[in-house]
Amino acid sequence: MKRVMFVCKKNSRRSQMAEGFARSLGGDKVQVASAGLESSFVDPLTVQVMQEVGIDISQQKSQPLSDFQPEDFDAVISLCGCGVSLPPEWLTRDYFADWQLEDPEGGELDTFRRVREQVKERVVQWLDTLAA
């Protein structure tokens, strides 16, 4: 089982989507968490667009990365380009990626849906690499 941390600036949108998809699609292959460089809140539009695809993230919480230990994770995936801001110990896990996806903050529902699909595509690709 791979232990993955999805990281974003505020842990409000993209990383929450990634956590939801990885939990839903990863089954027993992954143990999933998400965090932000700072904590904020889970954006209600994020909850809504994930609900549209049958994934309930309404119980997920925004958490600061400082609440976690890097050695507890095999993979760290940044969704916002924040890799440059992460402490070095987070960058040296077995797997690190920086997906640099658009932040839908302040956008219309269609923007959230587009980003959701991009996040899903990346999570599916990453899960496929675990199966290979």
C-alpha cells in the first residue's frame, strides 16, 4: 500500500478533489491524506462538483502540512506548483510530482468542473503507475 499526501496552498479545492478521487478509485492500494501550506476550509463548490460525480468529500477537513510527518508518506504530489515552497524532507520521498493545475478559486462552476476532470485524469494516471 502506498501512502500519498496531496498538497496545495490552502487545501481547499484541488488537493481535496485529489484526496476524494484517490480514496474512491484507489481502493486498498493507497492510504490518502491532503494538506495545505496553510489550512483554510473545503470550498463548498468543490464539495458540490465532487458530489456530481458520486464522491462525497463533505467530511474532509482542510489541514496544515505541519500537522503531518514526511516519513509517514511514500508519495507527495503538489497540485499547485507549491513544490518550491515545501520543506526539503517532503521533496525527497520515494515519489514526488508537481502537477501545477489551475486554481478554480473564484471561478464559475464550469471552472471547478474542468479542474475536477483534470485532477481525476492525473489521479487515474498515477494510480495506473502503481498497478504497473
